[in-house]
Amino acid sequence: MRFIADGMLGKLTRWLRILGQDVKYSNKLDDAALVVAAKKERRILLTRDFELYRQGVAKGIDAFYVEGETGEEKLADIARRFNIDLNVDMATSRCPKCNSKVTQISKDKVAAKVGKSTFDHYEEFWACRKCAQIYWQGAHWKGIRRKLERTKALKTIEEGTN
Ligand SMILES: [Zn+2]
């Protein structure tokens, strides 16, 4: 299962990548280019634009019209439809910036690349295979977990009402 997201879904794209989903995103692709890329690369088109959704379906691609107002609602909507696990597993996680896989790297390799306090406080680090961005489960990680817990609750509530 692979996705392509429209230009309005940049934030959602980053969340899906962290959760291990393969999501192509560029805010430079217009509607026609999105549909062509979805078809050629067999990706599911995620869009907030109902007209684009209809165009996609008319052209025979898999498209999903993303509902919800908040980031959590949008993510819950997609997670429910595609049965996406809302737990982060770093073994399958993708770089939120560029969509490549991340790999765990040994601590000594990041000494020159992260701040001293980060280096002192954390033991596990990951690097993107393509853009080399370094990741660790730092202070912001609490916020990520909280957001995913709220999303899980939304996902369950709406499942119950269907
Ligand atoms: Zn990257």
C-alpha cells in the first residue's frame, strides 16, 4: 500500500511517514500531475479536494477523500479506512522529510551531528538513508505519543458509530 498526498496534506504526510507509510508528497504537483503519478506508480491518492477525488476516481485510480478538521481527525480517518497501526515502530518508520527508510545507527556516529545535551541524554539514534537527517526520541516524543493516543481514541469512537 503506497500513497500520494495532495499539496494540502503536508502535515498528514509527515505523520503517515513516521508511522511507516510510503507517502509521496510535493506541493508542486498540480491536480493532473497527481493523478498521473498515482496511476503510474500505483499509489492511492489522498486528497482534501472533492473535485480532485472525483477526477481521480473517474480516471480509474484509488482515491480517498480525507475528512476531519484537526490533524488527529484526518489521521484517524485514514487509519480507519486503511487499517493503519497508530504505534510508531522505528524499524519500519520513514523519514518525515523525504519518505526514505530510517536505520538505527550507533551512538558514536552521531557525536558530531547532534548537540551535546542530546548526545548525553539519549542512547538510540536513527538516520535517514537518503537525506541523512538524524532522529532520536527526544522531548518532542511525548507530544507525538499523546497525539497518537488521541488519534487512536478518535479512530475507535468512529468505528463504534458505523
Ligand atoms: Zn530523509
